[in-house]
Amino acid sequence: MTLIKSISGIRGTIGGQVGEGLSPLDVVKFSAAYGQWAKMRHPNKKLTIVVGRDARISGEMVKNLVVGSLQGLGIDVVNIGLATTPTTEIAVTEEKADGGIILTASHNPKQWNALKLLNEKGEFLSAQDGADVLKIAEDESFVFAEVDDLGRVEEKDIYNKFHIQHVLDLEMVDVEAIKKANFTVAIDCVNSVGGVVLPELLKALGVSNVIELYTEPNGQFPHNPEPLPEHLTEISNTIKDKKADVGFVVDPDVDRLAIINEDGSMFGEEYTLVAVADYLLAHKTGNTVSNLSSTRALADVTRAYGGEYTAAAVGEVNVVTTMKETNALIGGEGNGGVIYPESHYGRDALVGIGLFLTHLAKCGISCSSLRAKYPEYSISKNKIELTPEIDVDKVLEQVKAKYSEEQINDIDGLKIDFAEKWVQLRKSNTEPIIRIYAEAKSADEANELAQSIISDIKSFI
């Protein structure tokens, strides 16, 4: 059993003893800690918190515990039911609520669940706010309400439709162009909330031919729910067999978007953001942001349009902060996470689909031909395990010194930019491991760069 407490929330496997898995007592404890934090943030105010969840088997149980805990603190709850992460984020601002909790373990398997915590802007908590919630939980410093002051619950099953309309209303989403293209689209929603919203979204966008895989929101994931190529063979074959124009795959909470070409090949999660940025930058001048572990292709495309690209530390909250600082037109993460400020500051696969289909329709070429337009890079992901007594920070400093003549970025671990490739080293916060990501023009070059850095590390220790 696993329980992971972090500044972005709490996640764990269902079952087991208290403190070892995500037991009911742990759910209550951390829900109460978040509610207490919100009360301290907004003193002398009757608070409202939005709660949404994905379709995990444990979702109903966890929802009941979370809602009851918030009520016990005297907080009113707007329960929006089965909803994506971005839908819940939008609901927080629409309700003018004081925060939100999303019950989802994102791409983790079905035995996992989690509490993702939002502030009143519908955005993930800052590092300091997250640390404050963890401290309240550790101290168990909750003050529950008297019986006359208990919170009330309002059920609002309107936000999936609201979110779809929100996408349709975006200036850069062209429903007529999509409808005219007469696309056949295949989708894999891994039997979670994507199955609730994606068919309706595509219908609203003018796509009349939709091939549905796993759209029943029952939490029984038919394959590993992380949308990586090795997990997507079924939809890939379906696209080829049924001659679909494009395939969309989402994770259980629908904040990541993977795209599959008409020939069954992967568009590449790293390139979801690149393609959407290309479309927007062709029509509007602007800047872009992604995290340090994402492909250089976004920087290439941005600069080709005269914009400025900025790299942020890994983590959605860091990307959002940097986007605000640079007034970015578009940003996100290389895992298929598109953040479009015209909509809201959160990764949103629905927004990504609307913008991508518009781009594909206006280009008038196949999905694979569109992918071929972009700079070709390959990322190699590795890790090196160290003994606990090794000073990881010292090792990183030694690597930094060796490559001091290259372009260095140390806001999140260590990233070394070479002329046509880069490598990033990040230490784990929980174990003596250094993660090593390298990107180059080919897989062989990326692997070679990663192994070269691993050799450097071994020589230093």
C-alpha cells in the first residue's frame, strides 16, 4: 500500500492500514486540513468548495468522505459529480467558490485515488500553500463546526455541458471549418470521465463520425491509463482498420491529450502542444512556455514566428506562474498538457481537441503530414540509482562545472543546452535517484547523450 503526501495534494492506493494507503481516515484528515486552510485564508466568511471526480471505482466512497469532512467544518459544497480536472477548475471560478478538490489519481491505475487541491482561482496550490495544508494535517489542527453551522451540499450536474460550450465559444475554435472537413475521429477514454464529455464535445464541434473505445465511465480501465504509445495499440489498429482521420486518447481526468495519426502512428504527446501553438502563433503574435523536460520543438516553432519561448520548472503550477510572468499566448507540458489562458490556466484536453481539429481542418492535410511539418526530436528518459550517503547536490554541481561553457539552467535540477540537443538532471525528493532526460535529433543521439552524462556522474562518485 502506498500513501504519498505532497504540496499538490495526497494520493495513494485504496485499502490498508491508516497512514499506509489512502484509507477513509486519511481522506478525512487531508480533506479537513484543506478545509481548515481555506477557512484560515478567508476568515469570517461562509466558504464554498467545489468537488468533482473522475470515474474511479473508489470515487463515490472518497467523494462522500470529502464532502462530509467539508460539511463538518461548516463549508458549503457544490458537488459537480463526474467531471474532468479542467471542468472542475472552470467550475470553481464560475461558482465564485473559495477553492476546489478534484478526486482523481490522473494516469495512475485503478487502485489509486487522490485529492488534487485548488485555490479560489481554480488553479493548483502554490508550494507554500501546499506545505501549509500538510502542516495542518500533521498537527491535526482542525476546528469543526457546531451543529447549526454545518455546511450544505448543492448538486450541480451542469458543468460538463458548460465546459463544452466554453470550448465552442473560444475565438480560435472554428466549428464550421471542422464540420466542413467531415473528419472521422476515434477516441479512447479509458472508461473514465472522458467517456462522458468527449463524444458530446465532438458532436458539438461538428464531427458526425466518432469511433468510440472505452467510453463507459465505470472505472474499469481496459489498459494502463497513462496515454503512452505502448498502451495504445488497440486504438492505433482501429484507426487504420476503420480509416479514421485522427485519434484522441485522454487520461482518466482528461487533462492530457495524446493524438494518433491516420496511419496508426503516434503524433507524439510532446507534439500536442507544439501543433496547437503553431496554429495560434500563425494567427496571433505571442510567447510560449513549457517545462524544462519538454521538447525543444516548441521553442523552434515559437521563434520562427518571432515569439519568445521560456522554460519553467517542472510542475503545472510553475508553468502557469511563468506563463503569467511572460504573458504567454499558450503553454503547457510535453505530456500532452495544453494550457490556453483565453480559456483558463489549467491543462485541458477539451480545449486541446477544439484547437487541434481547427488547425487540422484549416491545413487541409493528413494528420501525419501535419506532424511531419515540425522539427524532429527524440527524448530518452533514464535514471541512475545512488547510495543514500552520496551528496546528490554536489554531484550536480560537478556536472555543472564540467559543462559550464554550455547554456545552463538550474531552476529545476540542472539542464544543459547544447547546439542541437539538451540534457536535464533532476534529483528525486524521496529517494537517492537522479532522473536524466536527454533530447536530440534521433533516439540514438539522445541515448548516447544520456549515457555520456551517466558516465560523468559515475566518475564523480
